[in-house]
Amino acid sequence: MRLSVVIPCFNEERGLAELHEVLCRVLPEVSEDFEVILVDDGSKDGTLGELRLLADRDPRFRFLALSRNFGKEAAMLAGLSQANGELVAIMDADLQHPPELLGRMVDLLAGGYDQVVARRTRTGEKPTRKMLSHLYYRLINKVVDVELEDGVGDFRVLTRRAVQALLSLGEYNRFSKGLFAWIGFDTAVVDYENVQRHAGNSTWTFRKLLNYGIDGVVSFNNRPLRLAIYLGGLVTALAFCYSVFIVVHAVRDGIFVPGYVTIMCGVLGLGGLQLLFLGVIGEYLGRIYYETKRRPHFLVKESSGRPIPVTVPLG
Ligand code: UDP
Ligand code: MG
């Protein structure tokens, strides 16, 4: 059974030699017939040069280079679109996804699953980050329609039909964690110990994580908009009751000029609420804006082996 391993690489120059070595040791035991597809996501360091050398030396390693940094989601999509295998694995270039696990994952897949995902424990992580992500998943699973799991990332093995299903989702804003869950199929989980990065730096900053969190909620449904309707309804009802109260009060007892506190609370509170939901609406509008452009998810600059067109049709 042919196995393709898709690996997005962004500034991974320093780790590629080790990655190659480990994969050459591990993959032949998993599948006699395998290919590795390395996607250079517009790296600024010598990653592309390394990939050229690697592909020259070892024909089982292919690469394609994107014309600039399109982000990991796009890089994975590019890799998936080029994978020929009956089984396709996705993993990181920094060896934080232990390739040794692939054997077990592929075995599980043979048991009738379409996706086998690896779930990492959060050992060695800062307690605050651990707590925040735990809280986030508790919250998000109340909000989105698909089930998202803590510790489960992009490290997984898919069957051909699961890959085809993913490629058929043409949306531009890709929140892959949700997409993997959205396509469904029977999914098995394998646990592994968290591994620290060997070389290079993680590109995640707090701001990126926050944005990722918002993406998770907004990409999957319009419940925040629904919340705006409910909250708007509630506030209007309260405002109506209070208005009746003050009008009756004014008719009966005359008009008092003081009221600074009430007015300020009303103006500030409602102003904040309006801005918040204007932001929520803007978030959806922005997504529609990007989707309507129908731009390709990535552009290909260079590839090993047979040339790949600049724009690759998915599916
Ligand atoms: N990556 C990518 N494009 C990017 C950022 C990251 O292809 O814009 C790749 C990176 O080379 C690595 C994987 O995505 O193989 C995960 O990135 P990273 O290790 O920075 O994230 P973390 O492990 O901290 O989640
Ligand atoms: Mg990493």
C-alpha cells in the first residue's frame, strides 16, 4: 500500500537533515512503497536549497515550493493535492510529531478507520497555557457544531477518500482542525508524549493563538451572530420596560433633571455592546470578502520531478 507523507516546512533548514535521517529509518518499516512530499512555505532561510539537495539524492523525497509564505494550512493543502498514496500522513517538519508513531497509526487504519489522529499530552508546557487551552476547548465545543479535541493537531494519517473529501472543501479560510472533524468518517486516536522542538523556533505568538481561537469559532457557524440577536432582543426588552417606568414616573411625579449616572451607564454599556457585535459582523463580512475573490489557496514556484503548474486545481 502506497504511503505519502506530507510535511509543511517554514524556515526548517536546520532540522531537515535529521528529519530525513529519521524518516529513512522509520518509513521503510511502515510501508515498502512510500513518498515524502515536503512543501516549502516560502521560507526565508536555506530550506529550499536543502530540499533541492534532498530530492536530488533520494527520489523518494519530493518537494514543491510555494511562491511566498501562505501559512501552514495552505502548505498542507498543497502537499495533499500532490500526494498519490492510498494512505496519506501529515506531520510537522520539526520532529514534534514523532514519526515512530506512524507504524501504529497505519496499523489502526487497516482496522477500518479513515482517519487516525495523534493526540499529544501537554507535559512540559506552561501551566497557564495548559489551563487556557483546556478552557478554550471546553468553551468552543459548546459553540461550534463539530467536536474539537484538546491536544489533537494536524498529525494524522488519512485514507484516500478522506483526503479527497478534504480537497473538495474549497473554502479560502481554512481552519483545518475543524475541517478534519467536519468531514467525519470513523476516527481513531493514538496518544503520545509531547515533544519539545529540536531546532528552530515555533512561529506561534500569543496574538496568533488568540486569532486562531477566534477563527475556530467564526469559521464553523454563525452562532455569534445569533447571540447578537438574542442579546439585542433582551436589551431592547429591558430598555422598553425601563422606558415605561421612567415615563410613568415623569407623568406622575414630574421631571427630575439628575440622571447622569443612568445615562452614562446606558450610553457606555450599549456603545460597547454595539461595537463588539459590529466587530463580530465585520469578522463574517471579511470572510465573505475573501471567499468571493475565489483566489487560489497557494501558488507553486518550483517543484522536483515533473513540473507542477503555478495554480493547482484541488479535488
Ligand atoms: N509551518 C508552515 N508555514 C508557516 C508556519 C509553520 O509550513 O507559516 C510549518 C512548520 O515548518 C512546521 C509546522 O508548520 O513544520 C508547525 O509549525 P510550528 O512548529 O512553528 O508550530 P507548533 O509546533 O508550535 O504548533
Ligand atoms: Mg512545532
